[in-house]
Amino acid sequence: MSSTVAVRFTAGTMSESRREAHLAGRPAPDTNPDFWETYCGIHIPAEIAEVSDRPAGMPCMACMMRLPAAGGFAVDARGS
Ligand SMILES: [Zn+2]
């Protein structure tokens, strides 16, 4: 299971140019975080966050640079 998910602002909440795909650590199962804390340090409120197992759109370079070496981006074959 990948320990990293892609998080970005949902469409309409932010200009398209600011909707980079940030990366965040996957929360523990059965928990619903109030916000996502990305690796680059921004907080995205859960109600306006689009979360996926793969980055969609422009990746956030600051997040990519902070990607944990061990966690990596692996496709989670279990689906979600
Ligand atoms: Zn970022």
C-alpha cells in the first residue's frame, strides 16, 4: 500500500494554475482528516480536497522533492 496520496484543490475553489497535485501522507485507515498537510507544507481543507492514488495534473515540485524515499509512489493494487 502506498503511503502517499495526491491531493489538490477541487475544481472551482482555486485558479487552475494553482491546482497543482500536492502529495501527502496517507492517513490511518478509518480516519477522516479535517485537512491534508502536504509535503510542501500547505494545508488543504478536506471539504475542498480532491484526493487520489495518482497525481493528476501538474505535480507540485516542492512536494516531489520531499517525497519520502521509502514511501515512494506505488500504485495501490487494492483500489480505493
Ligand atoms: Zn506541494
